[in-house]
Amino acid sequence: MTILDARESAPAEGGPSFSLENRLIRAAWIGVWLVGAAWTPRQFAAWRRFLLRCFGARMASGSDVRASARVWFPAHLEMGQGAVVGPGVNVYSMGTISLGKDVLVSQGAHLCAGTHDCDSPQFQLVARPIHVGARAWIAAEAFVGPGTRIGEGAVLGARAVAFGELEPWTIYSGNPAKPIRKRRAS
């Protein structure tokens, strides 16, 4: 997926930020998810994985995106074995979002891999990847910003806001997220 140059596409004046092909793929994806997955019970995880894979997501066995979650662009989603995206999660995958093995993203969290260059006169859209290490937990309604790397086993507490790098096996809370204590690896 290529973000268009705002100097040429003029999104501030109603022009597109993405190619027509990208917009059509995303429109098809929204329709497929609404008709084929948004109503499904928890037990249909394999079916939802199949639909996500059809649109380019890399989904390991046992991974699950719950029916009420929203994935903006599946081709930018990678989930390890046993990783779960909970109910109401917003996976705003303008850039790659990679969730390691056994990651849990709890209800209402927001993973945002897109931002704008606020110094650009055209407010250029920019994608920055998010990486979440194995066995990490992003708690309810937490926000993970563009370019964030969350270390293995780290915890981002409920409604916390993370940017930058979170150390492995450390518990964070607040806005901005600050380390609270080390987490015991089990």
C-alpha cells in the first residue's frame, strides 16, 4: 500500500490519500467483514482467520480477531500463534502491525499505525509500523501509537497511551505510559 504524495493528491482539498486500488480493496474488505464475520460467535475464529488471510493477513494457527474488532487493511496485519485481538479493538493498520505469539489485545484498545507530518504544509499522511512482542498484553482501551515497539511480556495498562519503545517484561500505565514495575516471567 502506497500513501499518495499530499502535494499531488491534495487531501486537504478533498483529494485521496490512497490509490483507487487500495480504496477499492478496503471497501470490499469492509463489506466482506460485515456480511461474513461481524455477526459470528467466538467459535468461528477459524472462519474469521480465513477471511483475513483472503485479504492478505498473515494469521498463525490459533490466532483470533473477534467479530466486533475492526481491521483497517488486513494485508498489514501479522498475528502469531495464539494471539488474540479482542472485542471492539481498532486495528488501524496503515502500516504493518505485528503481534507476536500469545499476545492479547483487550477490548476497546486502539492500535494506530498512521499519523501525519504536522510540519508538512499539506499535512502528509505517514505510516509507521507497530510491533508487539510475544506474550505481551495491551489492556482495555489502551492506545498504541505509530512506530511503537512493545517488548516481549510487557503490559500496557488499561487506557494507557504508548509511543516509542516499551521494555520487555515491564508493566506500564498512564498517559504517557510510564514503567510501574517489572513483570515476572512465568
